[in-house]
Amino acid sequence: MQFARVIGNCVCTVKDAKLPKEKLLVIQPVDSSLLKAAGSPLVAIDVVGAGNGELVLFVSGSSARQTTITENKPTDCTVMAIVDYVEQDGKLIFSK
């Protein structure tokens, strides 16, 4: 699992039949400070109802197809959690 921030939506009116109603998000992976971008933005299937600006956890590769919604779907990236808070070394570094 990795941290990312939701930076947008991706709307596709024509897509594979296995993805008829899944919401697609544009996410930006972030570094361990949870503030700075780390790498290129990605498009991910959203299985938890995340919104713009939220800090999320995502999985990629075969793990992206392990949720109830994404099982046997053509995806390589899935947002599978919305982060409430992060504690690191006994300090709160993020709170929703």
C-alpha cells in the first residue's frame, strides 16, 4: 500500500464492459512527509468513495484486483482506503 492524494477525476464515456460504473480517480503518490509529490499521477479505480484532496491508500499490480469490486476487472491501480490520521514516531503527522 502507498499514500496518494486525490487530485481529480477521470471520466470515460466509452470503456470496457467490465468497468460499467466504477469511478476513476486521478491520484498523485506522495512521499513519507505526505506533502510532496513522489512520481507521476496515476488513474485508479475508487472502491471507497474518496473525494478530491483526500489522502488515500492505493495498491497496484495484482493487489489492485483483490477487492470485492475489482475482482477480475482490468485494473492495475485501486484506491482502497481513505486515511483518517497518520502517526509516525509518536507524532501525529496527518489528521483529516
